[in-house]
Amino acid sequence: MSVRLIPLAVAIALLGASTAHADSVSGGGGANNSVTGGAAQISTWVIGAINGGVKRPSGTTACTPWVPLDGSTIELPNPNVSLINPATGQLSAVYTRSCDGKFQYVYVGPHSPVDVAHVAYQKVTRLVPRPQVNFSPPTDKMVVNFESWLGVAPHVAVTATAAIPGMSATVTARPTDIEWTTGTKVAGDTEMIPCQLWGSTQSAQDGCAWTPAYPSIPKVTGTNDERYHGAVTIVWQVSWQATNGATGALGELRTTTPVEMGVREIQTIGD
């Protein structure tokens, strides 16, 4: 639906040509971009910033979604609006929204879906949890030549979405494997145990079991505190999908919890 806004005539005249320079440019960080007194302020949409670094005009409480600035949103001399970013010289698209009747404008550079996905990836890296681990027997009661079991609290896939006007991308991290490092310093000893999700402390499930061959003494562990210094890691496979249909993979994420394990040796005395 086309809207006539006579007070915007001066501002829109700047956008009437097939390309135009912004009359006011903000580098982000929360510029207040409203139309007042017939003058439009157009800000760069800063990818990765909260709402692109664009705040609502003061005194407003709600805004419509960002939509392309064209003849369907506002009556323009030329409905094919584009904008040259004066800082980069790149041709960008112009988007607008209304906040309680006050219009805002932003230009959005030629970001690829991968650019947006990488912003969502940074969010996912802050959301994926470290493993919550339990052992049977407890970590201070393990015994040489007796099997110990690991259980990790299950976690579902973690997702995060990043968006710019006209496109969003969702990144998903899915847990796939567990790695249990023992911390042994003995050549040929079991250094790492790869296992499936999520193990158990009730039985040797999913391969999450370890039978220590040596007690946790300094010449075995390389430490003086009578402990193996190991770790448990969840391996996450990360993928992304954009609203324009593009998809891709972003490799692995790993979240780790250190563990200290005291392994005793039971001495037997013959007759």
C-alpha cells in the first residue's frame, strides 16, 4: 500500500535518483534515525550489532518490521531506490520502518548469507554448554584394573539467529560425540576415550568406560597431587541455513570440563 507523506518530500528527493548518497550516516552504536521536520536520516545497518545499532526514536514504543523502501511502502519519484555508502562506495539497499508514526531509514550493504551466519555463530559459541559429568565410581575412588563409567548430562541442539533487513540466518550446533581424556603420561597407555552420547553411571554404555592401568602417582600423571588431570569434551557439529535458501557447515565446536581423578591400587597379600 503506497503512502503519501508530503512532509517527506525534501528527504525523499534525495532518494529519487537511481543512486544517491545518504544525507546522514551513522557508524552504528545506536543512532536515533527518525524523520523529523521533513529531513530523513539514513544510517548504516551494522551487522552483528543489536538491531543493527539502530534504536527506536525517542518517545516511541513499537515499530513495524523493516521493509524495502520502494513504491509499495511510500510514494517515490523513482521506486527503484538504491544508495551508495559514502564510506565504502558500495551500492546498498534502503529499508524503512515506522515507529509510532515516525519513519526510520537504514541502508544495508551487500552482505552475503555467510556474513550473517557468522554473526549467529558467535552467538552459538556463547550458548553451547560445557559438559556436566558424573562418574561411577566417584573420581576420588577409582581403582586400578576396575572399570570406571562416565555419564554426561544430555543436551539438545543449540540454535541462534542473526538478521539484517531482508535476510536472516540460523546457526545450529548439534552434539555428536564425547571425548574423555585421561591425562596419563605413560607411553602406550589410554590417553583418550572417544564415546557416543551420553554414557551412563549405571553401566558401560556408549563406550564411555575406562579401566585404569596405573595408579595416579607422579611418574604416571606428571603431577604431585595424586590425581590424573583429564577432561571431558562434547563435540558439536555446526551448520547454518539462511532465509534465502542458502546453507552450509561451520565445522566443529568443542566444550570441555576439566576432571581430576584419583586412582588407587589395591594391594593383595598372599599366604
